[in-house]
Amino acid sequence: TAKTYASADTGNIFGYVSSTDGGVIKGVSIRGYSTSKRATTKTNSSGAYLLLNLPAKTYDIRFSARGYQSSNLSVTVISGTTVPGSITLSKN
């Protein structure tokens, strides 16, 4: 489980990016957007990512990696918590 690093007014999104064959995908570009905030990161060698200190809103998250089809996920951040945001990408 992910540790919570959120303040009372913000939350976090934590997840894994895997491929349809069950492997993890490292270096995936991740961009999260809401009406007033943009956040970016990449997955680590375990396919994990963390977007920190996001205002409590709904975010559209775009995942893209060379050799895989890009995909989007909608995640609602809840103040003071870390919410899940894992996804599976298909190879091109």
C-alpha cells in the first residue's frame, strides 16, 4: 500500500502501469489534468508512479509509452488520501 503524503486540502494518485502480457512498463509518460492543475511524472523500474499534492478534483490522466497504445484514465482525488490509478496498456 502507498503511504499518504497528502495535506488536508490535497491528495495523491498512486498506481502501476502494466502491459497486457502482465509485465510492468517503466518510463511511461504520465500527464494528469484538471480544470486548474497539471501534473507530470514517469513510472519507475517497477512500473509504479505517484502524483503528489493534487487539489481534490477529478483528473484526466494520459499514459503514453513507445511501443504501446496511449490510454486515458479518469481519477477523482480525495483530500487527505492516496487514491488508486493503475492501468494496463496494449502493445501497438
